[in-house]
Amino acid sequence: MRDEYLKKQARWLSEGQIDRRQFIKSAIAAGLAVPSALTLATNVLAATPKSGGKLRQGSSYGSTTDALDPGTSENGMTQSIIYARGNHLTEVSNEGKLVPELAESFEASNGAKTWVFDLRKGVEFHNGKTMTADDVIATFNYHRDENSKSAAKGLLSAVKEIKKDGDNRVIFELEGGNADFPFIVSDYHIMIQPATDGKIVDPNDPVGTGGYIVESYQPGVRIQMKRNPNYFKEGRAHFDEVEMITLADTTARQNAIMNGDVDFVDNVDPKTVALLARVPIIQIFETTGTQHFTFPMRVNAAPFDNYDLRMALKYAIKRQELVDKILLGHGKAGNDVPVNESMPFFNTELPVHEFDPEKAAEHYKKSGHSGPIQLSASDAAFAGAMDAVQLIAASAKEAGIDIEIVREPSDGYWSNVWNKKPWSACYWGGRPTQDWMYSSAYTAETEWNDTAWKDTEAAKKFNELVIMARSETDETKRKDQYWEAQRLLQDDGGAIVGMWANFIHAHAKTLAHDEQVAANWQNDGNKIAERWWFS
């Protein structure tokens, strides 16, 4: 009875029906000691969202080549901007569940080939225009246009037709069934934008439906936004202002949070966690999700078009050493697939790719290659990337393989190096389903196939399996398809998935958030601006 009474009093306090003093008196009357009553009051108030203040968010990502076009977003900074200024048909909640966002509901029929999304009524863009089905259709058509350079183009390749049924219903017809399609439409690139005469005229237009309105933007430097007074989500977007600042240098981020110049930073170097944890004003915030650090080899470029050379490098890496020395234990070793135990249909019987200098040397000899192999990297890829590639070069040397490290500039890394240079360092935030992950980075049609793994017999079979698994309703058959897809990718593909890394952040203790925090991306699903508040 007492617990129920205290819960009711706590709810009244959080809703402002009683003040702190009244709550403490009630708690003492219910039998709590004074210190406990004071602590409970503080905790209740801290957990109650409050409006106001300016969030200064320091990001390890951002480049002068960035743009506001959601389709070209390629790093955590641009993703955070998208989520602050815009919305999608669905979203992954802070509890890790797929929920409607601009859609009120969605339903499948015809073996998951037909998907109907009913839209929220009365949602306004920042320019005052009411969102309708025309905006949704124009947005999706922009990304799936044959000349589109959007990273979401591959995700939407199975969409055959999009039509509307009135202003608030959109119907998608797919080439084949896809039970995961509602996850796909939550992809951050597919932010719903306002249409003019049925088209997205300027994809770089900052206008969206989100909680914050863009006031100024300097790519690779900062963005400043103010709260949208007409935001449709109740209890979200609490800050009056949001400033996101690019702090690509690890030391610069560390100093900024320690000096109080920012309220939040991502990608804390594991080496500095202990130091930051001793600072009285700072809280370390760590989540375990699907983030993984990779070293993609483009199989359409020599020498990575050689199977044995790729296999030699996969066996030439001390993966646990990377976890121990780069992540300092904040993660686990990878096994050359972008899938882990948190995902359905994870193949538990894959061979383990671990350091084996004899196997590496054997494959390297069969490859016929000689001379140095260039590996491009920058700490823009992930904190500690330059140290990681030095460790890779050292372990490969034990197998007789010469790796030449190419230190690339941080600015422009994602535009000029990743997905272009034959071998580079990379990070992936991961996706909650296998189909979404593969469609983002591994299937033949996606713009972000950073290994260019498309034309080998194994790659063709992999693509067939992914398409089959999308519409397969028999769980046993679907498992077999995904297990075989992982086997093919691990064996023949160009991805070296070196390690799975926890998301490590640091923030001012004045910031507060819901008890449950998303782990699908860093920064509470990259939605700090929408979900957090000052206590």
C-alpha cells in the first residue's frame, strides 16, 4: 500500500500538482526517513522532463563536404541533424521497438507485398505547410529515382509502386513480400520533406516536421536550431535551442566536455574513460548495441579482387588485441559478418576468423601477391582508428604481409576516402534486422556497398538469398537462408569486421533522460535533442 501511495505522490510531483515540500512531507508521513524522502524527491524531479535551456552537443563527426540533403547523409552529425529537424513514417523508440511516427498505423496484406500507412493528421512542416500523402510519395520517389545518389536507393529497390488513397493514406506495392519493410521506412535518410507540385524541388531545404528549426548551418563546423513551437509530439523536444558542434579531434572533445564548453560528447576514447569519470560535473554514459568497426576491402580493385589475398588478411589480424588495446574491453571481437547475437537468425556455427599466421601466410602465397598493401585510415573513422591499423600492420607482418598505412585527412574522410579507396577504416552503427543491414551496405544495388562485393558467384548467391529471406514466412527456411547468406559473406566478401564496440559518451550531470536509452545508434539513437532535457 505504501509503495502505491508513494508512486501516486511521485506522479503528482512530476505533474506539478504538488510541490517538493508537500511531497517530502507526504513521504515522511508514509514512513520514509528524512534523507530517503529528500533523495526520492530529487530523483523524481530529475526524471521529470523540463523545458528550456540550450543543448550544446559535441560530435566526433562532421565534414565540410556535408549537406542537409538527407539522402547524402553519411555520418553521425548529419544523422543527428536529420532527427532533430525531421521525422519519418516510423521510428525505433528508446526502448528498441519499432513504432509509428508520422504514420499513425501501418498494415500489410498480400503476403507483405502491400503495405498501407495511415498518416497523422494536422502535422505541419516548419514553413506552415500541412503534411499530406503527396509529401510522403514525393520524398520516397526522390530517393528511388533512377538517377538518385541517395544512400536509401538500394533500400527501396523492391518498391514497385507508391500511390495514395486520399490525403492521409499511402500504399506501397513491393516486388516481393517484405516483413521488415516498416523498419526500412524508418531509415534516417528517408526524412519526409515538403513537396511542390509532387516533387522535392530542393533536397537541401532545411524545412522538416521535427522538433527543431534550422537557423544557421556551417557544414563540418556547427548547426544552430531553435525549438519548433508546433511540434506534433507531446513530451519531446524540450530544449529552447540546440547547437551541434563538430569536434572531430578526440582531445578536443575531451577538453570541451571537461571545460564545460559543451554538455554532451560522443565517441569517448576508451583510454580517457577513467579520467573523465573522475571529473565531478561529468557522467559517463555507455550503451551496448550493434556498432561495429570495419576495414572494407573493395573487391573490384586490385589486389582485393583476389580471394586468397582477402582470406590472408582476415587471418592476419589479432582481433582480441584490437578489443583489448583499442576498446580497452568496451566491446568484443568481430568475425567478418555485420550480425551479432542480438539479431534474429544469427549463425552460431560460422568458423571463427582469428589470428592464424600460418593460414594467413598460406593464403598469401597462393594469392601470388608481393609488395606493400595500402590501408587508408583516420581517427575520423572511429576513436583509435590510427592505432588500430598500426596493430593490424604489426600482426600481418608476422605472417609475411607488408601493410603500408596511409594517414588520411579527417575532413572529407567520408566523402573522399571511405567507399572510394581500395582499403580503409570504417564504422557502422548497425541495423536491428539483417535485411536492413545487408540492404544498407552489402547488396548489389546499394550506394553504400563499401566492399563493392557484387559480381562473384558467392555475391550473386548472397543477393538471391537476401531477396528470398525477405518474403519467407517459414521461420526454419528463413533461418537457413540467413545462415547461408552469412557464410557466403564471411568467406568470400570483402568486409573485415574487426570488433563490436560499445557506444561511450560523456555528458554534464545537469542533463537527464528516460530510464530506457536506445542502443540502435549512439547518442540515444542519435535523438539526444528530442529525448533529453536539463534537470
